[in-house]
Amino acid sequence: MSNAPLTVTLNDERPHDLSVAPSFATNGPFSVELVNKGQAVHVHLHIDDELSRAASLSEGNHFVDGGQTKHVEVFVTPPPEPVSGKLKIVSGHGSETRYVDVTVEPGEGGKPPVDVDETLSKPTQPDPEPSVTESIADVFPSVDPRAAPLFGLALVALVLAVALASVFESFAITLGAGVVVGGVLAALVLTMR
């Protein structure tokens, strides 16, 4: 089955005259070829409800100048089974009307639509957020994860020692802060694998 155009001859024997095949079959997009052999004319194209399940027009109203050939695109979504309906063609603001029986066959050799696995519609479960211990172990991979609480306690002691030393500016407190910093560093070295 080819996607040759559906040819409509206008003004062949008399003004507003229409000549078109009574039926047309396709399995994909096609065009309606409006061939005007006389004076300028207005042409209206309309797809009925049945045919609109598989086909749609780019535009319904067209002006075709004398001696002009105009192509109107018909977009087709190949259905899983044949769809038939009527294409209405009107010229000269209703002077002449013709109906074409159009059948849209399944596309791509009648292959069935692709089945989609229902599991694809279900969102995957996100990975749980890591615990504080795991986060510290990620930052310091050579630290034993069981030592993470000790590491946290050492960090708090270090911050407290530095804060007290800077607030009181006393030699004894600064010396004590130094001892705390040294102890924290020693504890960290001991927790390394």
C-alpha cells in the first residue's frame, strides 16, 4: 500500500466541479492534492469522527488559485486495527460536495503495538539516607566506622577548647586547649587502620 496522494480535480468540466476517487486506503501520512483546472476556488476539507481516531488535517479551509496545485497534509497515527471514515470535500462555499471513504490500515506491516512492562510505571525505592556514622566513614575511609562516635566527641572537645581559649585569653586555658587538641589528634591517629 503506497502513500500516494489523494487527488481531487477542481473546475474540470464546470465552475466548482469536484472529481475524486470514491475510496482511499493508506497506512501512513498522505496528502490531498487539490488540482485546479479553472478559476480560483475555495475548498473545505473535513474528517468525520470515526476517521479522526487515526487521522487529522493540518488545516480545513483552502484557497486554490486558477491553474494551481495545492497539497494538504493529512497526519496519520497508525491504529492497531483498521479505521474507516469519511473525508468530506466541499468547493465553492457548498456548491459541490463529495465524500471519500478513507481506510487507515495498521502501520509497519500490521505489527501490534509495543507492550510495556507494568513494573516500568512503578517508581523505584530510593536508597535510604546514610547514618551519621556512615557519613563520617565516607569522609574518612580509613577510620573504623565503630570509632565514629569517638571522632564526633573529639570534634566537639576540639571546638570547645578553641572557643574557651579565644574567649578567656589565659595561658593556662590556652595550654589546656593545646592538650585537648593533642589528645584529639592522638585519638584520631589511633583510630586509623
